[in-house]
Amino acid sequence: MAPDARPELSPEILPHGLDGLLVRFSLSPDPRAMAAVQRLAADLSDRPPEGSVEIAPALVSCLLRFDPARTRPEALEADLLARARAALVDGAPLAPRRRWTLPTAFGGAAGPELEPIARQMGLTPDQAIAQICGTDLAVLAIGFAPGQPYLGLLPEGWNLPRLPDLVPEVPAGAVVVALRQIVIFGNPSPTGWRQVGRMAFRSFWPDRAEPMPLAPGDAIRLVPVPADRIAALEAEPDGMGGATCEAPA
Amino acid sequence: MTALILDAVSGLLSVQDMGRPGHLARGLSRGGAMDRLALIEAAALLASPAPLPAIEMAGAGGRFRAGAPLWLALTGAPMRAALDGRPVPWNATLRLEPGAVLTIGAAEQGMLGYLTPAGGIAGPGWLGSRAAHLNIGIGAPLAAGAVLPCGPDPAPQRGPRLIRPLPRFAGGTLRLIDGPQTDLFAPEERAAFLAATFHRAPRSNRQAIALDGPRPFRAEGARQLAGGLASDVIGPGDVQMAGEGVPTVLMAECQTIGGYPRIGTILPDDLPRLAQTPPGGTVRFQHLTLAEGRAVHRSEETLLREARTRTGPLIRDPSTMPDLLAYSLISGVVRGNEAD
């Protein structure tokens, strides 16, 4: 791999309210920072520091909430800084706890932006689909709405800017791309991202035993299926859209 | 099990408790009451060991009846309340007999009143909480005709009590600590923000409260980032500058991740004051260091212990007092908003 010309990242530990500490690897969406957050969040979940109450990763930062009655922030800061530095240098791939497969229809009415994007990248639509479905994605963070994942990262060619104007509405289940990431919308939403596909999986379904089934760090693969298969899966009562989840023994 | 019957609704009413913490990683904010102190004061009045699910009433209340004798507490923004047409005190407990009609009108000060049955609002919860989270379609605003089951009163032989509320119903000073993005604002921008006077904008809801100020406030440090500012974990109390530099304070139903730069965070102790500031009401910010913030902060457990010391028995029968609102009902206990 060619040496990276970008400046080295230096993690910061910052106060976040009275009972939170934020580990921030970068202010901008830097892929190295995203990878470090994934490793740090996995480490914090596996070995929670004494007194920690909640761990919530965003794209390039991770919040740790603590119980002030059970720990001193000064002690936590030193621990977090050491873990953050280790997460930054540790290049070993993560072993995700769960692997999801999510059936997705691409192109046509299900993904009106697939063809223009493929053309822009010099690919056929099928090649573009193969790149998306050939990528081992991870849930980088969940936000904007309950359960709604930011997935990444797609190959470099998918570093597409947001649209200059918002699309007034994409439907529930829309699979949209920008900035090497994929978002799956749980509800009809306006977006500045570009819709390449649609799935029957709903990331937020209040009446389900697991209303928000995806968790940060989960591994995700999209698999292409015909549009009529999505319509059939949408008729199922659980909003899981044919998703399968495999937890390694 | 008794029930509270809602015959008419005049404000935005929803069932609220202390929310459902612990789901930030899955994109769900805590939610719950906008004025958490009002639920704490209700718990103190009702001698409950913890806050109970209540009805949050934004702007005005409605008309209520009970299916069986029901003790309840009225806290938060003082609203004009009457039992069968006779005024009853706010910041007090009240026994609602079957057949009697409790009318709760508009807020006289503040924004949000709370009606808490002594056994709490019962019924099925979601993820361990009874709170409506309107922004994501969990629960819904209460409509006329609603019948709300109430939990059993652990002490039905109780007597009427009053509480002297912590003043918070007419704007004032909000204490602000630095957050992870404060440094994105130039020192002179921060100084101008702290020197400014703001008015609560009409455009606000359970998700966020916008503030009208003298000018926009910009995060120059965010604009200079070549790769743009990445979205970050946000929470209630964060003061973010929306697109045009308008300060917007995140409240109970905020999102969990957001991309606007945040100049700081309001102490949780002062969020009830902001929630209760009516549109047009004036607020200013006072900067505290993190150490100062931690020193003055009181946990909700401490607030409940302290609130119990502000309660006392109601020694006169309000139904015999024609001009009830003019009375100081117990020694040292007044209506509580005089000093605001």
C-alpha cells in the first residue's frame, strides 16, 4: 500500500455534557477515523470501562456515557486515550458479531439513480451492482432516525457528492448512496443522496421484538433480487424484508 | 383499576415519563418529559419514590373526569384549574371524585403543565417507558374521549399537599458548558453569543427550541474544514447553529446524530427553564467551566430529595376559599412564581 500523504490522526478526548466523554479521531469524515471508531467501539463493548453506562459511535467519534457516582472522568480519560491510540494503529480486520444479508432490488423504479451513477463511473449497471454487493459493508453508525444505518465503506469510485438539491421524497426502504456510504431509509424521507435500490427490510419497526435490529459494527451484505421479490417480501408482517442474520458460534 | 377520562382537549397533551435511556447506539434518544423537574415535584407531592408517568399539557389542558376516587398532582407551568367551577391550587395534590369535572385552562405562566395520578398513568409501555415519542410515531397526542388507565394509589388515605416549585416559568439565565465543538467557534463569536439576549422562537416542538437573536452565529472552524464537518453524537441541551446560524437547542426528542456545529451544552438543571419559557420570552446564557458545571449540578435523585423538603400539607379546604389564588396556603409555601 502506498504511504498515506494525509496527516496522522491524533485522537482527542472531549467532554460531552456532564456525564459523557467523546473520543474524536477527526472532525471530517476521514476513512481512517471511521475504521478506528469501529475498532474502538468494539473494544469498549467487549471490555466496558468501570462505570460506563452507554457507548454510542458516530462516524468519526464515539461517545461514552458514564455514571459520575461510579467513576472519575479523569481516570476514564486516560483509559480512553490509550484505547483510542491502539484503535488507530491496529490494522487488524474486525470480527463482526453478526452478519446480515439484505435482499435489495437495484435500478429501474427501485433505483432511478443507478444508471446515471454507473455511466458516470464508466461501468455497466450490472457492474455497479456487483461492486455494491461485492463489498463487505459495516454498520458505521445509526442515526437520523431510530435504527437507520449508515453503511460503509464502498470502493473509492463511490465517493459521490450529495446532490445540490434535495429529492423531496424517497420511499421507505430506499437504498441511497453518497460519500462511499449507503443509507437505508426506514420511512419516506427527503434526501440529498442518490437512490440506487430499494429493500423490504425496515430498520425501525416498533411492534417487532427487536424494533431496531441493526447495531453498530454489524457486517452487512446486500444481495440483488428482482423488484417483484421485494414487493412479495413487503407483504410479510414483520418488516424484516427477507433479511437473514448469522451470529458466529 | 381506575381511569382518567379526557372529555375535552385544549392544548397538546401526551403521556410522558422520564423516558427510555440507553438506546443512543441504535439511534433512539431518551425522550420523556420536557420539564423533568415537574415530574420530580409531582413525585415529591405524591410521596412517590420515583417520578411517575403523567400527562404533559403544552399551552393548555382540557377537561378531565375520574372513574373512581383519584388523587393527582398538578405541577409545572401554573394553569388555571377548577374543580366543578371552583378554582383549585396549582403545585398541589387534588382528589378527583367520580362525577366531578376538573377543568384545566391555559398556562398563566410558562408553557407545560403536568397532571400526575398518584399511581401514574398505567398501560403498555414501549422499551420500558410509557412516554409518547411524537417525532417517531411512538404514542400520539391525546384526543378527546381518551380513557387513560391509572395505576393503584399506594396511599389512598393521603391528604392534600402543596409544593413551592423551583422558579422557572418566565425565561432567565441558562448555564452553558463547552462541548466537543465549542472550539469551532472563534473566541469573539463565543463572546458575542454569551453577551446576546435571545427570545424563544415560536417554531419549536419536543425535538428542538429555536432562539431568535441579534444576528447569526457562525462556526468559522467548521467552514474551513476541507472535508466538511462529520456528523457527531448530539443530545438534549446541545445548542447547535442550524444552516443560517440560528441557535437551536436540542430537547427531549432530538435525533442522536447531527451535522450542525454546536457552541455548547446547557446544564440539564436549566433545561426545564428553557422548556417553560413561552414564545417571545427572554433567555441569556452564562458560561460555566466544566468543573463549575459539575459542582453546581444536582442529580435527579438529589432534586427529588430536595423537592420533598419544599412540600407541606394544605391546611385549608380550597373549596371554602373564594379567592384562592391570592392566598399563601401554608407557611413558607407560596404559588412559587412570584420571584421569577
